[in-house]
Amino acid sequence: MDLFDPSCYTHNEIERNSINNINSLLVHYHGMRHALLQGYTLGELAPEIGALVLFSAVLVPASLFAFRYAVRKAKMEGTLVHY
């Protein structure tokens, strides 16, 4: 039994499906690969750029809201010493 063989811990089919699901979310990876290795133009990279803009438009305000909420809660509870 090989301890470093991942197939002894999980089934290969489950592992491949989970990796493919995660890989489909990595739009930046595909865009960089197309731009650097295959020489795509900006027009050809438009879907990847659009997805990154959409992710940024959703996640940046959400993260700012979460940070503001966490700081406000920490100030009320007094868990941050310098506030």
C-alpha cells in the first residue's frame, strides 16, 4: 500500500469530479493561460475578463461589508484593544 497515492484515500472518479468542479471556477487561470501561452487577444479574452469583473463587482462590496460588520462588532464587544 502506497501512503502517498491519493487513490488509496478517495475514489479516482470522485477526485476527478471535484477537481473539475473547482477548476471550472478558476477563470483567472484559464485567462492567464490563454493570454500567456496561446497569445489570445483582448477580444478573445472578453469572457474571462467579464467573469472577473463580475466576481469583483460582487465580492469586493461583500468583503467590505463583512469587514465593516466585524470591526463594528469588535468595537461594541471591546475585543480589539486599539479601538
